[in-house]
Amino acid sequence: MSPQHTSSLTELGQEAGLALKSAGHNVTVFESTTAGLIQAALQVVPGASSYTTCGAIAYGKEHAAAAALGIDLSSSSQPSDGAAYKASKIAWTQAVARHKRREVGATWCICESGACGPTFNHSDMTAGFAAIFVTGPVERGILVQSDSNDREANMWIFTKAALDLLAACVKDASATSPEVAVETLLSTREDRYGGVEIEVTGFETSTPVRLFDVELRQGLETWVARGKKGIWLKVPLQAASCVGSAVTQGFQFHHAKQDYVLLTRWLPDTPSSLPKYSFTQIGVGGIVLNGKGEVLMVQERVSPIPLFQGSWKLPGGLADPSEDFAETVAREVHEETGVTGSLIGVVSIRHSHGFRFSQGDIYVVVKIQATKEEITLDPHELLDAQWMSAVAIESLVADPSADSLDGKVSANNWKVISNALHGSLIEGTVIPNSRGGKSSMLYTAPKPAGAL
């Protein structure tokens, strides 16, 4: 390509600028060889503020360019000749364009780099060249090779080629898909309460955190302007490095699971009305009866409270997710003693506070009829397990002021057991779940005799 000067930046940028304005798109520019001419040509067109965004001139040593771009995309090996040098520039412009478009949040990014002359890094090069890459709704890259080493002339040539390529891409994209969606890291959904639910879905271990930071900041500006209230941000484990950025933008921890952490931010200048995470654990104990009417009693190997070490108590444990009360007891009893059974009814419910991690504690006692009575002790969990008659249990009830319950039964446990043996039970009924999935259990008091 022979060098041709142009006397007007407006002439260079007008076609691309008008195409961007017509489509309602914007563009970010990162260039090297043209030293700002691409950005200047776009900016000189009247109304350019509607489509131009930030950009950078990354001309100089590799470390200086990396500082300007905020990324280091240099090759680990130096090109050995002119052909390899040109190939490295093609790869570099493609990588930078895709990266910076995503980071800036622009519809388009154009990246350019090469060599203008009059001297070159490789002896087999005698004329200027530029690798140009445009990314957006469509992607195209070209290698423009001049016939000259005239530095200024080549800069104008490469600028015109870049702007012509951008204009063609914008027109083609507008003709095939007028509605353009910019690639994002965040998947968002508005909830029914005037808030926004966000999930980080496009983040990989190699993704720079600043991409997340920029997109979240832009989102917050939009949601504030639209009067949104509660913002819920779900960060999966692979994007854990984004948590610090979210906190600096005003988010607070809500809860964490093994594979994600959920953060929230309340946007209005009012007290937050966002619901707190679950703050109550559920424990279930079982009054398991054998065919003789005896109750299964166990001694834990390690009691959570020293006072209860060695005491006789009801088998049971903490409920797992999606478990009904009877399922928890059936699992725990079978794991610890080998005994199996089926639900008769709910005996009692106790609600306490200030347990581990400041959790509340709901302790439900259910009555179970054993279907397999043989005891097979789990020595890792229990010291002993026995079938006991009500008389035997009552004889072991300790004085409430006792310093140790070793070998004894607490007064509260006996109260619950006595009620289970002689009192009324709460009945469980399977009902459909309004949210779908596993059926729910409805627990109600029994109807009085003769009631409809």
C-alpha cells in the first residue's frame, strides 16, 4: 500500500462515527502505531461524546505498555524475524481488543499495533505494517502492509484502514442484529420487591478481577438511578477473588455455602429490610419404642456440655437439608444403633437461643415405632445404647441441682418421655409443596373426639 496523506481528521472518522451514532453503539480504542489518530478522528466528529469511551496509546517498551493497559499480554519469547513479529502483533491486538472491550463495557473495541519506520527491529523488514482488530457483535482483523517506511504517511494509512474496518463492522452488525448484547460477567434478574439478583457466571480463574469491578460499578450506577433497593450478589467459589472488590463497593456478607458466598447491598438511604439468613438450627430427638413398649436410650461418647457427659438421653441429631423430622431421627438412630422405625407422631417442640455460631435451636421430639429392634452400636458415636422401661428410666432421673448427670437421665428428658408415653401427639400429614419438589409435612394437633 502506497503512502497517501489526508488533510482532514473529520474525513477519516466521519463514516465510522455516523455508523456508531446511528446504531446507538459506543467504542473504545487502544492503539500504538497510529499514536492517537484513530481516537482523534472519531472524537472530531460532532456528537462524538455519544459513542466514544476511554482508551489508551500503548506505545513504547512492553512494560510501559502493560502499565498503560493494566494487563501484560506480551509473549514469553521474542520474535525471531519479521514474519514472527507481525504474527505476534496480530495475536496481541486480538487479545487486547477482546480483553479491553469487556473491561470497559463498550459495544466495540478497536486495537491496533505495528511498526511505521523508518527503522525496524528485524533486518528482513523494510516497510511499515499494522495489525488491526475490531471486536464487538462481529469480529474482524486485518494486517495492513505499506510499501514505504515513511513514518507519518504510514500512520495516516493505518488510521484510515482501522476506521474503515470499524465502520464496516458496525454496519454489518446493525444490518444483521440491531439489538446488541455486550458480553458480561454478571447475570442479573429483577425480583418482585424492587431489588436485583446478580450471579457471577462468566468468571474464570484467569479473568482479571477488575473486569468484575468495572461491571459491578456500572451496574450499581444504573440500579441507583432506577431506584432499586436490595441487591443480592452470588459469587461462586471460582470467582472468590471478586469478593474483596464487592466489599469495597458497599456489599456485606449474607451467608456462605461450600460452593458460593452471597453478599447484599441496600441502596436506599433507609434501614435495610432485606431478610437475614437462617439463624436457627433444627435438632430432632427420637422416642423409639420396641414391641415391649421400652424406650431406646443412648449414652454419647462425647457430650457437647460437660454436665451431660455419660448421661442417658434420646437418640437423634441435627437435621440435614431437605429432611423431615422423622427422616432425621430414622437416619441418626440407624447410623448410631442399627435400629429402624416409622413415625407415630410429634411429641414436643423446644425453642432455645444462643447456640453455636449464635444460632437459635429448635429441638423436635418425635415418637417412632421400631421395625428392627436389634442394637448394633456405633462405637465412634456412642458409649452404650439400651432398651429401657419407663420405670427404669424414671429411677435414673437426676436431681435438677446435680453437678453431674453421669449415668442419669435429665428431668427435662423424663418430662418429654413421660408425655410421649401418656400424652397426646401432634399428627403429621403430607401435603403438596407450593414451591414444587418434595412434599411438605403439616403438623397439627389431633381433633377432639366427635369433632368434624
